[in-house]
Amino acid sequence: MHGEVSLLRDGAILFGFGLAFVLIFRRLGLGATLGYLVAGAVVGPHVLGLVGDAESKLGIAEIGITLLLFIVGLELNPARLWRMKHEIFGLGLLQVAICGLAITGIVILAHFSPEAALALGLPLALSSTAQVLPMLQSSGRMRTPFGERAFSILLFQDLSIVPLITIVAAMSRNPADHTGPPGWILALETIGAIIGLILAGRFLLRPLFRLIGNMGEREMFVFAGLFTVVASAAVMELLGLSTALGAFIAGVMLADSPYRHELEADVEPFRSILLGLFFLAVGMMLDLPAIAERPVFVAIMAMALIATKTLVITLIGLAFKMKWRSALALGLLMSQGGEFGFVLFAQAQQGYLIAPEAATLFGAIITLSMATTPFLMGATRRIREEPVITRGSQREGPVTDGANALIVGYGRFGQTVAQMLIASDVPVTLIDRDIEMIDIAASFGAKVYYGDGTRLDLLRQAGAAEAELILFCLDDDQITLELLESVHAAFPDASIFVRAYDRRAVLRLKGGPASYVVREVLESAVKMARLALGSLKIDHAEIDRVEIMYRARDKERLAAQAAAGDLRAASDRIITQDERNG
């Protein structure tokens, strides 16, 4: 019982301080990551000493890193990788390799052995995904070529984590790390595990998610998603391999499935919470007395890190034919150290490549570099190349695989809307909850994602923040005014279109944020009436006159019914047989 109370007390303190510091740092424009790190340092043993045993909490929180790798894997569908291949595997590879080697050389000059310098220099080449992506989104640059290149670098950095972990493990001086099987056996085990996970994903996981989707139980979907991540990581850990690799493969093998957005939306809250706890634990483990003994070293190395990465990335950007303003802005944006540096430092320490004091000092260097990034971006705002949008100028295409239009509901109505948009070369993302419909659509080559498109978190994962159109084409009477208002508040730049079930739905949604509300049977009924009149040899001009009259009367009746709040109102606007005969 005492242990449970202690755990609850520690949890309350950690989350309380984390919440307070993140709110403060967000307010100051410094980002959540730095807030978590400082909060952990404050509650840790070297300041207030309110919470102890950071190592055990770090072990639990590392699941957040695992979930982050899973979500990175979910983003890597083959079409997106192919479209961005030059930026990812050209710009990204050069950035990690050249920055890593350059920083390694600087660390060697600080009197570290070559192995230790490599174990420290390669992780410092990585930037902070948790810090950079929100900055791109808040500045509106995610949908620009600049944002595309920054995202490509971050994506390759995330991909490079697994080989970096392997490199650090291969240099290990820990005898326990060298008592295992030979390297070629480990390589075969790794390949076998990867193939096994891919086969499990195709023949076990996809049918499992299909079964759960047919049941319509969201909590089971959440449970199955977490099981997928943890089980994949556990299999790799059992074989003595990287748990991050297992989670990454789990994401990749589901990236092209219809369940990608639903999984992303369900796993994201757990990833955010556990990643925050990870940064809190890292902050607790910072040896502040050791940093206080060598503050000059920490400051000089942080400045050297920022200067080196800025210079290298700027030169690489120029080599990729970026304008110098954009190249410099890219270098400054990516100049900080990243959160995965803490993971790799811990592994290097476990492998006896670096001393605990070195891991602490270089962890502080990463933290300090992350703190400077918002200030660097603010100081260079004038020299950055901001996109100028003038009337008649062409908008730049989307960076991610997010579409210009999100269509929720792919039934008989949604299919027609989607096919006409696609015929006009408008990229669309299709969402539906009907598993049978998803399978039928797939047989005809249409990609429909599984999920409840009325959930804001799922819309966000599907790219609603970058979309220009959100079209609700759902069967039955499912759309409410409250839903539309919340969607508009969350994604104010998107125009909202709604398929209304009947006149009651139109009246209920009147005055809401939807750009257009379309009654599902109106146009088809008008079309049938025109065809019927044409079959009676009635003149086309007369048919046009009748349609115009009907639409005007119908519009008047809707307005009157909305004012009266009664569908029985405005009966005099109905065209009757007596009126026509009169």
C-alpha cells in the first residue's frame, strides 16, 4: 500500500510540475520539450528532491520512444517515400553523415577517444523532431518546399536511429555485450525477425483489425494498437535486438493499411504522455553539480554544435540549389540536438564508451542547444525567405501525403463526390467505417482509410490541418451543428461541405460554419423531373423556367421554415396542381 501511495504521489508531482512548466515554456515560445526537461531537473535530486528513482521511471517512459517510432513507421507508405526519395535519402543522408563526422572531430579535439567521440558525435547530428515540427506548423511553412526539406531531414534522422543504435552497440566495451552469438548470427536473427514481423502484420494483424473494425468497438482498436507496438518491441527485445526497430517495423507494415489514421489517432495520446514522462525522467537524471563544475565547456560545446550544424546544413542546402536565405534558415532550424541523443548517450554509457559524467555534460549541451533554437529563429526572421502570396499567384503543393480534400463517408454519395474531385486532379483522402465498403473500394483501386471521421483527433491525423476542403458525405442524419462548429474551430482554413439527410437537417445546420449544405436527394430529383418533362416533348426553355421557379419557391420555403421553426410553415410556397391549372 505504501508503494502505491508513493507511486501516486510521484505521478502527481511529475505531472503537476510538467504541466506547469510546459504551460510557462509554451507561453514563452520555447516549446514543450524544454519545459519537461526543466521540470524534471527541478523535481529531481539536485534541486527540490521531490521525486527519486529516475532510472525506473525512464524505463517505463521509454515506451514513449517506442510509440514515436511506431508513428514514424505509420507515416512511411511507399508512395510518400518514393515522392520524397531525393530529399530523404539525399539531403537527409548527407546531413546526418557530414554533421555527425564534423561534430565527432570537434569532440576529439576536446580530448575524447575516437570511439567515445563517435558515440557522442553521431547522436548530436540528430535534431529535435518534437521541437522542429511544431515550429514549422505554427509558422505555416509545412506546405512549402522549405518545410518539405526540413521534414525530409527529420524523417531520415528518425530512420537513422536504428543503424545508429547498431553502430553504438557494435563499439561496446561492455563484456556482457560480447558474450552473445557472432555478428553474422545476429544479422540473420535480425533479418528473420523483420521478415517474421512483416508476415505477422500481413496475415495476422490486418485480419485482426478487420475483425475489430467490423465490431465497431473503439476501445478494442486502441487495445489492439498498443498490443501491436508492445508485442513487436517485445519480440525484438527477446532476441536481443532493438525494441525501436520492432516498433518501427510494426508501423511500416501497417502504413499502407486502411487502419493507419485510426491507429495514429488512438496511439498518439499515449505517445505524447509517455514521451513527456521520458523528458521529465531525463531532466531528473541531469547531474547539475557536474554541469556547474564545467559550465564553460557546456556553453562552448553547445555553441560549437549550433555553429557546425548550421554551417553544414546551409552548405548542403546550397548544394541542393536552395536560395541562401532558405538554406541558412534550414540550418538554424535544425541546429539543435535532439531527444534521441539522450537514448544513444545512455546506450553508449552502458557500453562503457563514455563515462556517466560525459553523458550528463552532453545531455546538458543538447538541452542548451534546444533552448536557443526559438531565439535563433526569431533573430533571423528578417533574413528568412518568407513566401509571398499575391493575388493570382500559384499556391505551393502539399508537403505531406495529406490531401487538399478530406471526404468522410465513401458510400454512394461520397463516391460520386470523390471521383469528380479526383478527375479534376484534386488529391483526396477517403475515410469510412464500413469495412466491407473499404474492401470493395480496394478491389477497384481506391484507397479508403478506416475510422470515425467525426472525431477531431482522427481528422487531424488524416491531414485536416493542411486540407482546403472537408466534405461530410455520411449516410443518415449524423452531422450536428456542434460537430461542425468544433471542426471549424479546429481547422479554420478548411471549407466545410455537408451532405444533409433532409430538410430538417438543412434547417438544423443553418447558421453554422459549413460553406455549403447539400440535400442528398434534391439534385437527383430535379434531374429526374427534367428528364420526365423532356420525354413529354416540353420545350427546354419551359423546363428551365420551371426549375428556376421551383428552386426559388423552395428557397423561400426553407427561409420561412427556418424563421418559424416549423416544417409545416410556408405551405403557400408549394407549387400545387390547382395553382398550375389556375
